[in-house]
Amino acid sequence: MASQWVDLRDLKFLLNEVLNIGENLLGKGRYKDHDVDMCNMVLDQAAKFAEAEIAPTYPDEVHRKPVEATYDNGKVSTPEAYKRLWNLYCEGGWISTAESYEVGGQSLPVCLAAACNHMFLGCNQSFALYPSLTHGAARLMEDFFQHPLRDVVIEKMYSGQWGGTMCLTEPGAGSDVGALKSTAKKNADGTYSIVGTKCFISSGDHDLTENIIHPVLARIEGDPNGTKGISIFMVPKIRFDEKGKLTEPNDVYCSGIESKMGLHGNATCTLNFGDNGKCIGYLMGQERQGMQIMFHMMNEERQGVGMMGASLATAAYLHALDYAKQRLQGQSVTATAAKGENVPQVPIIQHPDVRRMLLKMKSITDGIRALCLFCYYCMDNEFNAVLEGNDEKKEYWHGMIEILTPLVKSYGSDMGMEVCGLAVQTYGGYGYCREYPVEQMMRDQKINTIYEGTNGIQALDLLGRKLGMKKGVNFMNLIGLTQAAIAEAKANENLKNDAEIVEGALNACAATASAFTQMMKTTPFVPLIAASDFLNCLSDALLGWLHIWMANIAVKKLPKAASEQDKAFYNGKIHGAKFFINRITALAPAKLDTLKKDEQSAMNISEDAFAV
Ligand SMILES: Cc1cc2nc3c(=O)[nH]c(=O)nc-3n(C[C@H](O)[C@H](O)[C@H](O)COP(=O)(O)OP(=O)(O)OC[C@H]3O[C@@H](n4cnc5c(N)ncnc54)[C@H](O)[C@@H]3O)c2cc1C
């Protein structure tokens, strides 16, 4: 029976048949010690761990009793099941799968580690956020914490003895990080005294680890306002010596956790730093480099959040599919017409509208999963280019990541939300009830559109920074990259029309991008109002490309399929591609034409006219 939690077959297809990591990555450079068998084994183990150990901890209610992180007088406790799970997770080495041997990792490809993480996140995002943030913070320490304490910090974090967070947000500084009020004052010994309050800090305090390392943004006294004056500090919950021995508390206090729509197992904390004037921080990088450095972690987390969108979408879709095969309701359209009354009920998967929902969910999920993994694959290529000392290649892959990151984060989470909504719809009234997990998945999914920079902020990043970066070269490289798969599909009668639709949509995106660049100088509100819709149209077009790429492979492999299961899989890829391209990508050019029109009602309407 197919899994209701993970799509292992599709992950293997993406890594082995689409990205072809066996030829393109393994056995060379950073991945010289690994081969396809080894990577498939890691994926199998991850799938087993995800389904057998993580998925059973998912429900945020058992026998109508909440399973959630709790707060009591300064102490944060995670759900009981998380403690054993955390230990298993660390023993399995899952925090540092893709890290280098020098820091205790396994030096496996980033796209493989991401595929494993995809399964973990889909089985319980609340739990998986604890190790994900620990990993992100550890990477930041590895790259930017130049201090005698560095080695012990990264060893403890990658092994899971200590946790990690990211501390940007303050009550008055959400999207506008530059408005933060936390301060840092230099001490005679070179450390800094940190004072401030951070809110909404995921995994900010908990009982899974003996210590927690907080990368904290703060302004050194006298430094300029705005993002330019921000520095970043390594602030431990408990101080420690160079051997990692814990010494004394560091005046970091959790004053409460949020009561939220979803993600109940993850503690979203308000953290007070230095209420008693005794919080010590260590500068990372140079003074006033805080935003530049934090962006390294933010980009990793943004890619991770897009993956969270794809992960929950996968689990929601697979649950809905299973339900649709079992739920009997209504008669078959053809049978009703033929036989009149007393016709038996059929599983709802036989109804055209339910099949529409299922194929929409499948094609979106397959597409955003491919988009996320492709972005991680770009990172692997960048790593290898650095090792080769090939600057041109490095710039090429880095540019690709720059432009893909806002798309991965925003589209992955928005479309993930749409899939969760469709999954609830497929269950009908039962989907709205706590008895079935899709209700929780929809609640958990929503946060992915908000944190790590809201999706509105991602759209502005794409339009205002990423499209024009390096005079548009990154964007044009991305469009250029799509051409080979489109050309291959155009030569195949079965895929020709679909390929032309994708080509038309990508051309329309390129034309709109250049029109918007001009409009930013004349009628800036037009592109600014359109930014989110433009990001979505570009993603609709790019997912069309990824679907064409996948369909090209499926068309070739279908006649030689080794089993009925493989045959069904490749057929599914072709139908999914056709559905997505004809029902979603095909609409992009018309939408883009509309977006370019000088329609500024959103700005022209006065504030009191929104509601009287
Ligand atoms: C569960 C949870 C976990 C979180 N985890 C963390 C964490 O671990 N670390 C951390 O530092 N933060 C964390 N956050 C904070 C999160 O990143 C912020 O909530 C988010 O960045 C938005 O900030 P805000 O809530 O203040 O909303 P606001 O910034 O007030 O935004 C409100 C609305 O206005 C829009 N908006 C704001 N400014 C602009 C603009 N200039 N142009 C266009 N639109 C704009 C936004 O898109 C949004 O729709 C978390 C939040 C939650 C809810």
C-alpha cells in the first residue's frame, strides 16, 4: 500500500532520473566517496525513520488532550514523545548529513539531505523545526564565528547536544528588521553585553538539549539606525568554557510562548536578553555586518520553508488520495445514466471533480518538490565549483540560487497551502474535523507563508533585487536553463503542445520582467501592486518547465518500464505534467498581460473608502 506520508518513489526519481546525481554529482569533488546505492540506502532509511518514528508523533491532540509545547514559570517543555525522537534523530546523524567530515558530517549531497528532511518535515513540522534551526544556526557558526569557542559550538550543535535558533524579530521590528531596538555594548574583554527582547523565536527555549545557541541581531551603541547599523552575536543560553563545559546561566530568559493556530509542538518564544545586565554575546564577523551574515541563515531557512510547504502538501495529498479511494458516496456518472435508480455508491475518486482536485494536488506537489530539490542541487553544484576553483561556474550556480530562493519560499508555501485546502475539501465535512489529520496539516501549513519574511516581502525581493541583480544575468541564465527540456519536448508529438505552452509562458515572464523594470521608473505602483502575482506567474511557468523535464524522462522510460508500478508512476508523471501545464501554466500569459495594465485602484482608493 502506498505511504500516506512520504513519496519515496518520486524523491528517487527526482534525484536519480531527473537531476541524475549519479553522473552529475557523485564520485567527484565534495561527493567523491559516494555512489547511487549509498544515496538510495540513505533515502530508504530516512523514509523508514520518518514513517515509523516521526509520523506517530504528529497529532497535536490525543484522546482530545492537546500535545503541545508548554510554558510554566520560565520553563518550556516539549511534548513527551519529542525527547526520544530527538535522541533518535541525533543518533542517526540527521542534523549533519550534508556537512563536511571535518565537522562530523557525512559529506552527502545537499539535495539528498534535503530529500530526507522533506520526509521528516512532512511527518511532523513542529518537531523537525528543532533540528532544522539547530542545523541553520550551526552552519552560521561554522562560517562566521571566528573565536576560540567556535569548534566546541559547532561540534555540540551538529551532534545535537545543543540546540540553535535565529533571533531577529522584535515587537516593533517584524518585516522591518532594521527597526530593532536590542543593543550591544562592548566590554573590556572583547565580549558584548546584550540587552533586548526578541519575540516569535521558534524553538527559542525547550528541554531537548542542555544548552541553546542564539544568533542575535542587535545594534552596538552609537551605530547608525536601520539595517546598516546591525551586528550579530553568538549568545548562549548557558555560558561554557573552551572544552564545552557549562558554567553559569547567561541571563537569557523565556518570558512566554505563543498560543498559535498550528505548529503546537514547537515553542514560539519571547526571549529576554540581559534583564539583569548579565547577558554576554560574542561578535560574529565584523561590527555592522549583522544583516549580511544573518542573510546566510535566512536564505537557508527560506529554502527550508519552501520545502516545508512541499512536505506538508505531500502528506496532505497522500492522505486525501487514500481517503478518496475508500469513501463511498454518489454513483458513477456513466452508471447513473445507464441504469437509473438503485445504482451502488462508488468511491469518490471516480467523480470527475474529485479527480480534478487529486490531480491538481499531485501536479502542484510534484512540481514544488522538484523546484525545491532543484534549488538544493544548485547548491551542490556551487560547492563543487568552489572546490574546482571555477569562479565562473560558482557565480552561475550562485546566481541561480539567488533568484530561486524567493520563488521556493513563497510559491512552495502558497501552493502548499492550496494543496492542504484541497485535501480538506476532498474529505468533505470530515476534513474539517480533528478526527482526520488534514485539518491539522492546513493549520500547520499557514505559518510557512508568513515566517522567514512574509510572501509579500519575498515578492518585493524578487522584483526589487533579484530580477535586476547583475543586470538581469541571473534571470536570463535561469530562462536559458529551461531551453533544453523545452526543445526536447517540442520534438516529441506527445509533448509538443505542452512544451509550446511552457515556452510561451516563460517568454511572457521575461517580457513582463523587462516591462516592470521600465515601469519602476515611471509608474512604480503598477509593478509593486503586481509583485506577488508576478512571482506566482513566473513560478507557474517554471513549474511547467520542471514538469516538461520530468515528462520527457517519463515518456522515454514508459515503454521499458520494469513493473506495473513503474508503468503507473511514469503515466502519473505524464498526466500530472499535462494537467499542470494546460490548467495552470497556460493561464500565466493572460494574467501577466493584465498585471502590466495601468490599474492602480489599490493605491487610488482612500483609506476610509476600504470600509465605511
Ligand atoms: C510561529 C512563528 C514562528 C516564528 N519564528 C521566528 C524565528 O524563529 N525567528 C525570528 O526572528 N522570527 C520568527 N517569526 C517572526 C516572523 O518572521 C514575522 O512574524 C514575520 O517576519 C512578519 O513580521 P510581523 O509579524 O511583524 O508582520 P508585519 O511586518 O507587521 O507585516 C504585516 C503585513 O504587512 C506586510 N508588510 C510589512 N511590511 C511591508 C512592506 N514594506 N511592503 C509590503 N508589505 C509589507 C507583510 O507582508 C504582512 O502581510 C516567527 C513568527 C511566527 C508566527
